[in-house]
Amino acid sequence: MTLNKGAHNGRMTDTALQPPLQTAILASGCFWCTEAVFQNARGVHSVQSGYIGGQVPSPTYEQVCTGKTGHAEGVRVTFDPSVIPYADVLGIFFATHDPTQLNRQGHDIGTQYRSAVFYQSEAEKAQVQAFIDGLRTQGLYEREIVTTLEAASHFYVAEAYHQNYFATHPTQPYCLAVITPKVVKFRKSYSQYLAS
């Protein structure tokens, strides 16, 4: 643990008491869904919706929606691994979307809606691959898992109106029809991680 000294007369500051946090960058279709699921999870400190994996710098939502920028709608989940291990973050991710649908989730179609994990180290890549291999061995899906493993590139935070979307629009028709069932599934399947 590093102590933050100097201006604080050598005393340990609150930031020194913070647990080391980890991030996961995940894409599973519309980022509103993934954001809403992880905002309900204990041990998650923040969730940001954004764009990753494309070639156009600082893309807008409208550009990403064309499918021509190469970006996926994704989320950056910052979490405390001592409360919710990375393996369980992956478990929640795979349980709350269909990783067998290529470049789509439901009615959302295009590479921007692909299922992907953006790994930030070779060790993380190996852990994700082992997790996917485990899912295949268990035979949990009738079709092949098509989730891609992609090296993390720059994560562009999406426009402000996309952040906390489900929390601020719970009765919007898309939220009721698509997001609510995913949140309910998370709450049933991962009740041990429900935020209080």
C-alpha cells in the first residue's frame, strides 16, 4: 500500500485506504443494458458507457450507429475484486446476454452490437479464454460462443445522455422490453452480488 504523504504531514489519507480497483471493458449489445446490470452489482464502483474497438477518433453515437467506425457499444466497469472477483464479472456478463449471436443482440444488428471482451493484459486474455472454454465444456449453449477477445484500445466515453440511461428512463418502452428482463435475470442468478 502506498501512503500519500507530504501535504498531509505524513499521515495516511483516505485514498490510501481505498482497495485496489480493477476495470473490465465489455460489449454485449446495447450499452444501456450492460450498464444497468452492473450498476446493480455489489462491489462495482462505477460503470461508464462508451465506444471501443474502432478506427475513428472521438466517434459520436450517430457515427457508431452506422456500423462504419468499427466501434462496439461497450461499458467500462470499475470494481473491487475483493468483493466481486473478475471471474464473476465475466459470469454476469455472459449470463445477461446471448454470446452466440454474431454482431447482434435481439433487434440490434451490426458490428457495433457485437459480443466482445476487451482485454487489458495477456493474463486477462488468458483468463477470459479459459472462462469461455469452461462454458463450452459445460455445454451451456446450443450454438457456438462467438464472443471476440480484442486488445483494449482507447475507450471513448459516450455522450452524457447515454450514462445512467436505465436509471433515468425506467419506463421507456425499450427499457421495459429489453433492459428490465436482463436486470431481473441478474438479480435472480447473482443475488449474492445485489447492491444494497
